[in-house]
Amino acid sequence: AQSVTQLDSQVPVFEEAPVELRCNYSSSVSVYLFWYVQYPNQGLQLLLKYLSGSTLVKGINGFEAEFNKSQTSFHLRKPSVHISDTAEYFCAVNDYKLSFGAGTTVTVRA
Amino acid sequence: EPEVTQTPSHQVTQMGQEVILRCVPISNHLYFYWYRQILGQKVEFLVSFYNNEISEKSEIFDDQFSVERPDGSNFTLKIRSTKLEDSAMYFCASSADHSNEQYFGPGTRLTVT
């Protein structure tokens, strides 16, 4: 079974600063990786996904992630955050079902 | 844009009662899922469903749980005799194939009292 570890449970950041959320996965033959965002009292929205091809994946709202097979990582980055990016972020791996990490709470302050 | 819908948005029930949570997946999707998220915890897989049968289930999905696709559009999760620890947000998801993106519904918040 595949699994995901999100290394930071909480990340406070100032508006317009960069942010990186770390995610490591357990290795497998085929890896399909995802980042989802959950805004307060809402469902899960896909930010970006890696299925194959280019290791740098661009998503919605200015987010991007890099798949690194040798380090079994899929870290999420945004060069300049907004107050509206305050949310819970989940990394997930697909092994016929999604296995989610514990989540990282991002709090953006002015 | 097509979306997954779930009803009700919030369900309050007494311990021991049966509840049915309903979902309408995206119409051309073939794979259906239920997940749950206990308050403050991570999202956990419950069950996946394909070709009118369960393809995989987790340890959480015990005999108290069942799923059904009663017609061509609905996908339901039934909890036969609810317990306090079943209180959680339940998310339905669907996908076109098993490896690609899963689209999530807005969730049903189940409160067992």
C-alpha cells in the first residue's frame, strides 16, 4: 500500500511571501500524485496532479509542484501567497484509491 | 462544468439509527468512492465501487456500512446503526478511470447524538 507524509502540520506565512509545502510518498511502480485544497467549511478541490511526463507540474491559483523520484517527494510551491490561500492542503497518492496525508494548514497574514 | 453533488449537506441522527447519504457522480464516470473526514483529522478512504460492485474497502468499512447504485445516477452510502464515532464529514468522489483525478462532492456533515 502506498502512503504519504506531509512534513509540516502548520505553515504560517505573510502575504506576498513564498510558501513551500512538503510531501513525501512511499515508492511504488506507478505513482500518481495530487495536491488538493480545502477551504474552510468546503469540500476538496484539485490544485494539480502528476501522472507522467514533465516533473514540474503547474496548477490553479499560481501553485506548482515538482515530482522528484529519487527523493520520493512532491513538494508544493507558490512564489507569492494571498490572504485567500489560507486553507488546508492535502497531498495524496492514487493506488486505485486516494491515500491522503495528514494535511498542512496554511495561514496567510497581512 | 459537471460536478459531483451530495445530499443532504448536514444530517443529524440519533445513535442506533440508520442513515443514507446520497451522491450523484459525474454522469460519464465509472468509478465511485466514499471518503470520510473526522473533525480535525485527515481524509480517509472508505470504499470504491466499479461495475456495480465494491472493488476495494478499508478496515473502517465494516458490516454496518453498505453502498449501492440503485439507478443510473445515484450512489448511496448506508450506515445501518450509527455510532457516535461515525460523526464526520462524508465525501463522495467519482473518476473516469482509476488512476486519474477524482472529483469530490461538497460533503455531507453527519452528526450522531
